[in-house]
Amino acid sequence: MPHESAAMKLLLTILAITVISTVNSVTASDDVRLTADDDYRWCKGNMHTHSLWSDGDDYPEMIAKWYLEHEYQFLVFTDHNTLLNKERWINSVDNKGGDTALRKLQAAGLPKSWIEMRDVKGDAPEIRLKTFDEVFELLAIPQNFLLIQGEEVSDRFGRLPVHMCVTNTSTLLTPLGGDSVAQVMQRNVDAALSHRARTGEAALIHLNHPNFNYAVTAEQLMQIVGEKFFEVYNGHPAVENVGDEQHASTDRMWDIINTWRLSRLDLPVMYGLATDDCHSYHTSTSIKDSQPGRGWVMVLSESLTPEALVQSLEAGQFYSSSGVTLKSVTKEDNEFTIVIDAEPDVTYTTDFIGTRHGFDDTSTPASDDPKDADKMTRKYSDEVGSVLKSVTGSTATYEFSGDEIYVRALVTSSRTHPNPGEPGEMEQAWVQPVQP
Ligand SMILES: [Zn+2]
Ligand SMILES: [Zn+2]
């Protein structure tokens, strides 16, 4: 729509926000019953993946094969500012994956004519990168394994990276920039929402790794209208999920964000995703590399289609995991119950975390230097996101007293993550916030 007027743009944005809020009207205050049955099943997926189309070190078909063989049900390709949709030839040796990636591709038992190479005078042959449609055709299995085209809109404010993944888009969304970190996020969210309103394509946008270069604070993210998701866990070793003395962890940010959105800002709950953000596919277990298999979402979905998955995600019908599997999450009347699919010789601790109405809402800057004050998430009282109850065992129940703004559950296993993004990680599951 090249000639749309400013008024039309505004109307489309309002329309998009209305559409999104309608989809999300299954709010946390409704009863929740997340359990597989004849109609709904759990689908395991990774929503943040890089390939040779940007700075990943493997071919997209090999990455899809990895996730298929590791029993995922869906995978979203999210290369930086690119879709896998054009004719593209690269040097077959001088690339991020090099000889190793090429030899593995050649040995993968793919159809005979699959690999296309062409000679280049005075250099190694070039190889054509397969498009999303070609990889989909080769590896997607109806209702069993789904590939989704996405993109990591890789924007920045000054030197700070502001990255947002879009799941399910056939149109490239270009980074729009802005005059502040918050405005960069808001403009990219608005663009995704108006794209969605124009095309009807169920595109979902989420904020990636807020603590990468400590770019995004809780106060900035909480105010973004139309943003419903951020990465509470990202498996890349450089993203500082746990923060440090001055910087809040992503878990802490999540509580601050939802406390303010639900009690002060009149904005809907924000959900927490776990993703791989994988780039490295050839090294063995190594904390230095961003490898696949570290964090994922389990979506309770009626069907394995992008539309059904996005609908379930937006209704909060999922949990995020770095190793803990759940059987069910229910909230009926005033009881919130988590049933864990327990493994032998592993113990589980479930922390019910939330904020009560009437909480102490004072805060102080995290830095004494006034010029850093709004660049770091502020320090809040322990009444924001406090542990309301802690339960050991494979079933954990919390009874609402009625004064909670929201309650979420964090399940931590006694087993360390076999391939962590940061040293000392335990396997966990993040259950989405519910309201009494
Ligand atoms: Zn990123
Ligand atoms: Zn990424």
C-alpha cells in the first residue's frame, strides 16, 4: 500500500491492536486448563534460529533435520533481517560453516540432485542456499513437523542492539530505528501489527534477549503497547539471562514488567519465551557456542499450523522450558496446580512467584551515576515478584488469597542443564502468569 495516508496508517494500527487484543481476550483471569486430550496436544518448538542465510554456521536443511531428529514439532527460521526466499549463492568453503558444514551436508543422504554447486574462476565453487519453501518441501511432515518462516528484525539504538523476532511472516520487515530504545521497540511492534492487519498473516513479534549488552530495561519494555512476549530464557552464551550485581535478571524483569502492566499501566500480561538463538551446529557441548537444544516452548495446540500455534501462544496456552516437562497446568476456582512429568531420581522445586495489591512500589536507580540511571532496570522492593510459596515434589498447588495481581510458577529440577548457555544453569520450566 504505497500511498496510504497518515490517517489510514493510524487506523490500520488501531485496527491491528484491536485484532490482537481480541485474540488475547483469553486473559489470565479466566480459568486455565492446559492438558493434552483428543483435541489438543503439546508441540515442542524453537522460535529463534540462525542459518548460513545470516550468521549461523549450517545449511537450513541440516538445521531443520537436527530439530526433526530431536523430536521437536516446529522450528522458526529467524535470520537477521532476511527471509530465506531468494536465489542466493555463497562460497562453498569460505563461509561460517566452511568445509565441516559442506562435508556433513554431502553425507546427509539428501536426494541426489539436492546440492547445487557452480564453478567460479580462481576460487572454490559456489553453493546455492536452499530457500524456505524448498526446505519445507523436503522436511516438513503434515501434523508432525512444521517449519515456519520468520525473521530477527535486528535493530539498534546507538550502540545498543534491539532485536525482535517475528514468527510467521512472508514479508521482510525492515528495522525502523527510533529516538530511544522504547521507540525502536514500539515502531517495530507497530510495523508487525499493521503488517498483520493488512495481510491477515498471523505474525507474532517478540523482544529478544533484553540483557544482551544490557540494552533493554524492564521500564522500557513494560510500556510497549502490542508487545505480548519477550525471551525470559535465551540459550546464547552472551545474553546475560541472570544479570549481575547491577543488572536485573530476565526473571526479575518479568515480574517488574507484569506488576506494572497489570496494576499501573492497564496493559495486558507479558508472556515469557525460552529459545535457542542457535548459531553453532558443529561443536560438541560448549558454553562458548550458541548451540541448539537449550531452551524451547511447549505449546498446547489444536493443530500443527502457524495460525493455530500463534493463537495458542497469544492465549498463554504454553510454557517455556530448558529441560523440565510438565503434564498439566490448571487454574480452577482459586487453585493453581502444576503437574510435572517427573523423571526418576530427579527432584523438583516449584516456586509460585507473584505480587500482591498494595505492594511497596518505591524504587531506586541501579547506578549512582545519574547518566546511567535510566539505562538500567531500577531496584524494587522484595514485594515485587516475591516467592509466595515453594513446593517440592511432582505436583505443586497454590491457593489464591485474592489479593494477588498475578502469580506465575518457576519449576527448577535438581539436575543441571546438560548443555547450558551459562555456567551453573539448572533445568527449569517457566509457567505463564495467571490472575486470581
Ligand atoms: Zn539477537
Ligand atoms: Zn538471534
